[in-house]
Amino acid sequence: MKININSDDLELECYSKIIDFFQKEKISQEETEIWKNKSIIELMNYLERTHNRTLVTNALILLLSLFEDIPPDTYNNRGVNINHMSEKDKRTMIEDLKEEFLPN
């Protein structure tokens, strides 16, 4: 990703480049990692030159959201998938929840 400092709408162009690369088909994982890492370096250099923290922060968030396999939060993969529980276990869980949260 090359950041064009002279662009009229630098922020839109930056986000568009990230999304355009993400939508490309048939790009190897290695090429994607190289592009992502070069983009992060370029964003850091841009931050050092301009101190435009908002643009760089938002661009990094977009990059990581699209290209990293990171769960949205620490609770994303915790718990029990109710679709994989037996009917007996579902009833037990519902009864336990009622007992804990509903007034007696």
C-alpha cells in the first residue's frame, strides 16, 4: 500500500486500498503477509512524519480486523455451543439459569 500524501481524501484512499487488497482473489498467504507487513511499516512511517494518529490507528484496526485470525474478544470461543448439547443437558442448563436469575 502506497500512501499518497497529496491525495484530496487521504483517509478514504487508505481504507480503500486495504479493502481492495482484501477482496483480491488467488493471493497466497505469503504475499498477503508481505503486503500486510509492508503496509504496517508504511503506516508507522506516515505516523512519524505527520502525527496523524487517528488515520493510522483506524487503518491498523481495519488491517488487523481483515487479515488477522484474532477472535473479537476473550469470551468469543468460551462457553458451550447449545446446538451441540443433548436435550437433557439443555433442560438442565435452562433450569439452572432460571434458578440463578429469576426471583424465587
